[in-house]
Amino acid sequence: MPSTNFATVRGRRPGARSNPHISRILIAGVLLFGGGGASWSQEKIGGAETVINSVQGSHPTGKQAPVAQGDSVFLNEAISSGADSKANLVLNDKSNVTIGPGSTIKLDDFVYSGPKQYGTVALSMTNGTLRFTTGDASKQAYTIWTPTAAIRVRGTSLRIKATSTETQVINEEGTAIVCIRKDDVSVKELRKSCNGREEDLAVGTGGKNRSCPCTELLLPSEEATVTASEIAVTQAPSYAISEPFIGAPRDVRLTAADLPTKKEPLAPLVPYVAPAEGFPWWLPVGALAVGAGSVAAIAAFSSSDHNNTPFFVSP
């Protein structure tokens, strides 16, 4: 029997347009006799809320089909975006996943028992950019893997950029544990050698010689850069890794309400604003000079013994 076409079994949400050319007989045959894609259709873990341009889904067997707005997404599906394309996915636990242009992720694991319940939500990212916001499962449920990093996402929102040799992780809100990846060793196991010292990594220093392979991102705009041998923590410029945003990027510079007591804040970046072309810059400078001279003269007069100075009044 010919193998089942993946496009015939990709689930769509209510209201999404279906393909009128799909044969009802073919669908019935898939349900009756089974097929390579039928088991996949039973493992739907979310849906595509927004798709811009060209996005593809790939089954582990190699079958591929376009992902359109309203389509379901499946466990073990790899999703890739074109060079000028983006996609926003919402998983069944309400996790929000946005992939930027030229990116590939794989939905590795999804065990969800309900809000605040223990589960497992894991995805891997081989290249490109990603914005991830956790859903309503337990904070311990979420893990993201890249070629160089293992990331425990703890009730937070992150932006990530990955290549085969380096991963950048920017914290938007909440906290995250970022570790140097060692094969498929979990973040929990990697942290055992840290003894609670994840915060020892000073801003701007390398972690190559540290026994702890992890760091903790506690503040908005903190960025961890992870290679195969070291971690460095710096402050991310506003709107860094903006590729996976759909709509206006969010400014994640620090506010007083964001600061935990156990870590000093990073100085927020102040954007430079160039003066308007043709503006007479000498006007405010001259005004300041005149004002400063007047203040100095008044101060000198006040400090003198002016009570003994003759004072003449015209008749």
C-alpha cells in the first residue's frame, strides 16, 4: 500500500480552511488500515497561531508539509522557517513559541497534566532565533536544548539565538538556569556540582575555569553567551535578538520593580538621541553661560560686606 501523504493527516483547528481536493476515500483508508502519518495525528500538542511566509513541518520519517495558520503541531515534529519567515505556536499548556527567520526547532517531549501540575515540555533548537514564554505547567517542566546549552526555563520569557558553536540567551522576565551542554545530561544533574553557586559568575567574565557549568539569569536584560567550554554574562542591548518578535518588540530595560534583593542591578542603557539637523546649538549653550555668570555675581555680592558700602538715593 502506498505510504500516506503527511498533508492528508495534518490536523487543522475549527474554522481553518481545509483542502477540498483531499479524497474522503483516502482518509477512510488511513483510518482503517493505518499509515505512517496516522500515529502522528494522534499526538497533537498545539497549533500554529500565526504563520508568515514559508514554514515547513517535518516528520522523523522524512515526510514534509507546509505549516499554515490554524494547523496543529505534533510531538517530534521539526518546524523550520524560511529566510523571510516566522511562526508563532501555542502549545496545549499555553506555552508561547515564536521562531524567527531561518530557524529550526523540534518539539521533543510534551507531558501535560494540567495547570501547576508536574509535566515535561522540552524542545530543541538547532539554529536561528526563538522567543519562548512558559505556559501554566509546573515551573520545573520546561527545558530548551541548543547545540551548546541546556536551559531550564522557570516561569519566564526568553529570547534565544543559536548556532552550532554558540548560544545567546536573553532573559525578559522571571528567571532561568543556563548550563553548558554535556550530551543529554539534564540541567538538574549539571547543577549538582554548583552547590548553589550559579550566581558566582560575575557580569562580563568567562566561566571556562569554573567547576559549575551553569549560571542563573535573575534580571531582565541579562544575557548569557554559552560555548562548548564557557559561559559569559553581560547586559543585552534593548531589542537584541529581535528577529522572533511578531509585532512590536518589547523594551526589557530594568525598572525598580524588577530587581530582586540578592543581586545588584545592571545599569540600564540610555539611547543616544542626535540633535535635530539645523538646530542652533549655541542658543542653549549661551543661555547656560549667562545663567551661570548671573549666579556667580549674586553669590559674590552676597558674600561681600555690602552693609558698609555707601548707598545713594536720588533726591
